[in-house]
Amino acid sequence: MAKPLGFEKPLGMRDILPESLAKQRHLERALRHCIERWGYEEISTPSLEYYDTVGMASATLTDRMFRLLDKQGHTVVLRPDMTTPIARVVSSLYKDVPLPIRLFYQANVFRAQEKEAGRNAEFFQTGIELIGDGSVDADAEAIALAVFCLRAAGVETFRIAIGHVDFVDGLLEDVVAEEDVRQQFRQYLHERDFVGFRQLLETVAIDSEGKKRLDALLRLRGGKSKIAEARELAGDGKAGRAVETIASLWESLEAYGVTEDLLLDFNLIINLNYYTGVVFEGYAADLGSPLLGGGRYDQLLAQFGRSAPATGFAIKMDRLLTVTPSLRGQAPERILLLYTEDRRPEALAKAQQLRADFQVVVTRLVTGKAEIAAESGQGYSKVICMTEQEE
């Protein structure tokens, strides 16, 4: 006989209690106000999508998706991300809307977790998608907006690292002949396992100059000066073109005045085989995992029949909650209005009058002095007694 589940929740699911949810909603409002000022419009998509469309096109691995069967026998998934459903909408309901299109979302997504992972299977994101603009200025807009979002949320110390997938790919193609070996190097970079990268570098059969170039790749992380170092390393091919894109991008970001919160990371890789150009990740002090991630994904829309370049980012709200100030001192004052039965009409009228003035009022029917004393000590900023005892 199965053990009763009691108060247990499905693996990776969690309750969000009022204090935490109030802070999340506060952050969502701050982010929404920031994003809307850049001309983005909010969109909402279903929690359930067909696996054969959104599920197949998503960058999320299949074994991380929650898959179900609907009554018609179709396989559906709880949306594992928001970018792919938005690509579906832009290619169908918005197929006649001229590009570029700017959309944003604040929504929950679902990704199945292994038992030992200890991560949330349902989590909330705020993100933007800029679809139909393939310029470097579009990449700069996404990165600058990410900076302003984190500032608006009150993150005190953060950095957004910027890279380009073609720099790594171009350098590896120049140096390493075998694709399977190149993929091993990419995997180490994706996992930020530089020890493994160097150990592999010692064992592969490439010339000493090639090994020097790949070893130097790991040191290409810092400020604007890294662009010149990357140029020396890249050559004239794919990697060289990526460096020039980064150089132009940095000029645009300087115009936005956000470079103090940025750094260049030429060995940055996010989501293997998904991003196609500029990529970026945001990190906050004392947070071991990325706070946000994004980049250019120019091949996704074509899978839905409307080929278009695109870029965007997503902020992980659960991580944002841990690195932003608490709401103590910012929450509205709460008034407790106590009343006895004989004064109910005037008491409830008084409560409505206060609420009309945007006050938060909790009412409570009481019967005696002991109950009045007990209720008065519950942490309200103000207590109003409308009782027969007050005479």
C-alpha cells in the first residue's frame, strides 16, 4: 500500500508565502515599468503547449520537460521556456505584424528536476524578446535593458558578461580538426570547467601554437582592452568577425552608459547549439548561479515558418529575490479596526471610508476587553476601537 503523501508536494514544487510573494510582485512591477518604457508590450501564452511544436523547438532538453497526454491523445508539455511559445505566436497570430516586434513576459515555466538536484521545477521569469532586428544595436538594446532592469530591481552589485559563440567556434575550427574534440572543448567552457579544458588541451594532437591560442582563450575575460587581445588571437575568419561584432557592440553600450556594469568574456557559452551570436549572462555578488541569461537566436523563428533574427533575455525571479533588499519599511501601513456588534454599521462604514483613501484596513468583530487586548497586539501600525467599552 502506497504511503500517504500528507503535506508533501511534487518534486521541485514549492509554496510561495505572502511575504515572499509580496516582494516578488514588487519586483515584477519595478521590472514591468522599466521594460514598458523601452517600448515592449506584455504577452501571455498558455501553460500547456504541444510537444510536436513548442516542445520540439525548445532549447530545453526533452528529459527536462513535463509531458502529458490530452484527451485526444496528443502529447503536450508544460511550457519549459517562454521564448519558443512567443516564436510560435509571432509566426502565426502575428504573421502579418511588421518587424521588429518587441514583447515581454512575466510568467512561470516548468522544468523537471532530478531528485538530488534540489532545484525548483516551477519558477518565474521576467524576460524580453526583440524579434526582427539583426543589428548589433539590437543586441546592445537587450543588454542595456538588462542592466537597467537589474538597477530598477535594486540589485546593488552585479556584472553582465558578454561573449560571442562564433569566437569560440571559429578559434576551435582553426585549431582542432575533429568535431567531436571541438565539442568536448565547448562542453568544458559551457560548464566553466577550465581545469578539464586544460587537461584535454594537454592530451590532444595539435601543434604548440594552437595550444597556446586555446590556452590564451581562457584569459580573455575583462574590460575593453580584451578586444585588442582577442583580435591578435582570432585571425581573419569567423572568430575575427565575431571580435569586430563585439567591438561595435561595445561602442553602442558605451553610448548607453552601462559599461561599468559589463565585462567581456570571449569564452562564454550558454545553451550549446541554440544561440547564434552575441550571448550574455548576469551575475550578482554572493550568488553562485547566473541571475539572468540571454543572447541572439536567429534560427528559432524559421522552425515556425517565419525566418527572422531575434535576441532577448530572461531574469530568474527566484534568484532575484535573494539578492535584492527586503520590503521592510516599504509595505503599506495596516490598520486594525475593532468593533462590537452594536457599532457594526458605523465601523464598517469607517473601514470603507479609509479604504477609499487607499488605506489597508482589517476589521474584526470583538466581544470583550480580553479579546480587544489580544487583537491589538498583532503588529498593526494603528488600531481603531469602535466598541461599547470605549465609552
